Amino acid sequence: MPNFPIIDTHLHVWDQTRLKYSAFEGSPLFGHPYHVEDYQRDSGTLQIEAMVFLECYADFGQYLEEIAFVEDEQKRDPRLKAIIPMAPLERGTAVEPMLRQMQAHSSVRGIRRIMEFDADPRALTLSEGFVAGVNLLEKFGWSFDINPNYTQMDIIREFVPQISRGVPMILDHCGKPGIKQGAIEQYRADVKDLARYPNMYVKLSDLPPYAGPDWSPADLRPYIAATLDAFGPDRTIYAGDYPILLQSTNLTQWVEILDEAFADLGLSEAETRRIYRDNANSFYRLGL
């Protein structure tokens, strides 16, 4: 375990009595509420200095309601320092009034608009409106979380060059690589290409669910190594992705896997600290 408090840049909390989440209906694992108290329990012995909330794919239109819900969670755990809500960026500049409303909530530090589950991810991501909406975030000083899966990374490689270098962007969950499909060469090519852009970062998180039911740490190691080879310790950021990671592992085991990988790859204590804490503090402007 790290001998210093870490920052978790990908925490989900939700409550079906407050908002509607059609994507979770009928799921034994996700079809019930998760609150900060659940995270506190399941983080075990980990020292967590701060957390960043990521929107939970609530049904469209509940953007401001989700922010209000998370602000209630913050009252019970002030370590929840930042909120990354969803916004319909595909509206282009027409989304600005909504972003202004969000700006009134001081914890909002960026936006995520998932393209992965859209009916036509390519048409959405490369549309003139979506590109304009993401570029609009520069005016607010906000970042953008990118959430595709490995079959959509060609779209992301076309999308990123169209975004202003003034918009920090981060690839969630390493782009959900095709680990069980053995797609390591594709992954190496994808992250090497994206790392050419200085405003691109990668979120090292939640790899076990993409490695199949019988995964082992050895299955993940080439992807961890390729991530660090491309982005280095200065643009790689740790995340837990609670409770989604509970499909395959837990928060403590995930950190142990990373600890072993970082040690074997020869990272220094300072480099490890940047991945677990310092880069997150800077990227999400936490002021810690």
C-alpha cells in the first residue's frame, strides 16, 4: 500500500430514489444505491485524501439534479472535492447556458459525455456540435473525460486532434482495452498516438473487468506497462472506479496490483506519488 494518502479520481455514487438510471435496472450489483458510506466501508485500509465524482450515466436531462445529489453526499464526506457531471455537449455553443448554471456549483471541474453507449458513437463524437461543445470547456477552465471502449479508439484518435490544447482531456479506464481479446498491440498503438498531444492524460483504472472472468495480475501487466511507456508517470492518473470495479475486484486489490507493477517497472517513490496523488491534484484543480 502507498505510505501516503492517495486521490481517487473516479468515484460513482448514485441513488435510485433520487434519480433514474435505466442502465442499472435489473442489475443485482448496481440496481441499488451506493453512497459515500459504502465507499468508506469498501476502501478498507486505503488512505484516501480526496475523491472526484464522475457522472453515473443517469437518464438524460438530470444533469443539475445529479450535481445537487452529489453535493448532499459531500456534506457527509468532505473528501469528495470535485464533481464531473454530464452535459449534452453535442448541442455545441447552445449548451453554454447550462454550463453557466453548472459553474455556479464550485465543485464542478469538468464534464463527461459518454460516447460509448450512443447509438452511433462515431457520428456523435465527430459531429461539429460535439467538437464545438468540448472546445467550449476551455472558456470555463474545465477538463473533459473521454469514455470509449477499445473498439471505438479509432474514433477517439480522430477526435482528439480537433480539440483545443487548452482543454485538458483524460482517457477513462485506459479506453477499456480488449485484454481478454489479446489486443495489446492495438492498445500500444492507441496510447502512443494519443500521448502525442500534451493535453491528453490517461486514467489507470478498472482493467480487471476487461480481462475476462479468470483474469490474473499477469494479464493486466502488459497494459499497465504500455500505459506508462506512452504517457509516463507525469500524465498517468490512478482511479478506483467504485463501485463498477466490484464486478471483478475491489479497491484494495486493485491498488496492490498497481503497487507491484510500479515496483517491477522501477518507478521511484516520487513517480509513484505523482500517479497516485499529485497528477490528480493538478488535473482536477483540487488545491491540495
